[in-house]
Amino acid sequence: MHQCKELFARLVRLLLGGTAISESKLVAGLSLVILGIRVTPGKEGVTFTLCEEKRKKWLETLKRAVRTKRLDSGEAQKLAGKLMWYLSQHPLAMRM
């Protein structure tokens, strides 16, 4: 698996340039985080869950808004967009 990954990275860099793919993007394993979503294969299919880092960040934003009773319009729009996108992809996976 490691050799395939390295070969793929070399090919991409050869075709698109040395900075076309970073090492952090060359992950492999049973569970991967893709755009903040943890993708885990299982016997019943694939499970999609919000990664812990994003969950904490979003939860802190919500807690701060409740505590201060303030959320500026730009921050509210960004958070609404993130939550709407996530819930449209995985309506039953959102648990905080």
C-alpha cells in the first residue's frame, strides 16, 4: 500500500508539479478524514461522522454565541452554511 501511495504521489507531482500534492493529503487506512468528515467503512456500509476537531470548533462557536448572546451576520451565515451542508450529507449523523 505504501509503495502504491508513493508511486501515485510521484506521478501526480511529475504531471502537475512538485507542490501539486502535499504529504498530508496522502493518508490511507480504515478510517479517513475528508473535508472534516470521518469516513469509516464497515460491514453495514460506510459511516460518515463529523471529525472531532470540527465538532469542537463548531460547538465552541455555538456555546460562545449562547453565552454572549451575539453572533455577527457573517459568522452566522458561515456556520449555517456548514451545518446545512453537513446535515444534507448525513442527516442522522450529527450528534454533539
